[in-house]
Amino acid sequence: MLLGSVFLSAADVASKYLTATTPAIQVVWLRYAAFALIMLAVAAPGGFAQLRPKRMGMQILRGVAVTVSSILFVSSLKYLPIADATATSFVAPLFVTALSIPILGEKIGWRRWTATAVGLIGVLIVVRPGGSDFQLASMLPVLSAVTWAFALIVTRMMSASENPVTTLAWSAVVGCLVLSALQPLTWQPLTTEALLVGVFIGVSSTVGHWFVIQAFRHADASLLAPFSYVQLLWASAFGFLLFSVLPDAFTWLGSAIIIASGLYTAHRERIRARRVTGR
């Protein structure tokens, strides 16, 4: 999980670097093109028949949601410190709680609702609406978290019938196709540097997701939850080394509140799961 957070943070930092000269949609397209090629290469030895989904509509829906989330997050990196964008994106598990009611029909107790509300207060502290430093771009990682939460719920809905490799491959291919269709809107010629950085982003993010998947295969989600937040530390370190920017006190305070809310939500989810299974 720790290795996964390093690679994912490296991909985000490289994305921020590239957005200074390249449109965000093009940056995300480079990432997904490399992602799709890697996934297809991984699947080739076993035959592409293994990638045939049992719920194609759900796979396409998830792929679109993940792609939109990526576009929104990378777009935010052009304007925001990477630590701020990363911290705000951690609110996604709280949005999963809220969206589980209308989509999955789950009943949410007052404790998880309270954790969600407290987490949103943490977001407000990071974003600081109405303050002199506020900008509309601060809402982009929030919207990214909402769409990512929706993608997580879709993943949960089809987890019993689809294997992770199929889901990853379809996310890569769907994302690549959607982004390819959008390229005429912002296309500009790519420099050799941009192409190389784009390939690095694709490889780094793919490797990062692979490590995360392996972690979840060998340990419970509740155990891994605290380690996922280490990504904020890596993002802060990379942001300082490459952009000479450190998070301010408001970002650290808001991040601590968001992380605490997320950890408590994971704890309550574990308790609920034990009650359901009778363990």
C-alpha cells in the first residue's frame, strides 16, 4: 500500500508539471493511452476472452465515471497546490456513504452521518470559501471525489461477478476511447518531453494501482485505510521538492479532520460488515 501511494503521488506530481504546458484533457489522455496499452499487454498471454465482462453496461458506466474523475482532478492541479487537491480528494469515502442510500438502498446510522458532516467541515477548512485565497478551481477535486465515489459504488455493485483485471482493463479502454473523442477540443502538438512525461504518468499510475490491488488481496480494507492517507505526505514532499510549495496550517488542519472522518467511517463499515456476516 505504501509503495502504491508513492507511485500514485509521483503520477499526480508529473501531471501537475505537465498541465503547465499541456491541456488537462490531453494529459489524462496520455495517461489512459499508456494505461490501456499496459493492460492489453498484460491480458494478451491469457487471451482477450478473459476480458469479456459479465456486466458490460456497468463496466462502461464505471469507466466513464473514473475518466471524469481523473479529468476533474488533473484540471485542479493546474491551479491548486498538489497537497490541497490531494487532501480534498480524500473526502471520497464520505461521499460513498451519502450515495449508498439512493443507489444501494443502505441505511446509514447517525454515527456515519456525523463523520460525513465532520469530514465536509474539513473540506471547507482546506478550500476556505469566502476567503481571500479561495478560487473556483478548489471545487474541482471535490467534484472529482463525488464522481470517484460513484465509481466505487458501481465497483461494489459488480464485484461479485467481475474480476479486478477485467474491471481495470475496461476502465483503461473506456477512458482511452472517451478521451480520444475529446482530443479535438484541446489538441496541441506534443513535445518529446510531454510525451515522455505522459508515458511516465501512465506507467506510474498503473503500477501504483497494481500495488494497491495486491494490498487489498492480502489485507482487510479497514487495516489498509490508514496507509492510504500516506499519499498526502508524499504529495506534500514532492510538491515541496519540485514546486517549493508546502501546505499551510489550514490545509493540515482540514486534512487531519478529513482523514479522521474517513478512518472512523472505515471503522463503522467494518463493524457493520461483521454484523451482516455474524462474525
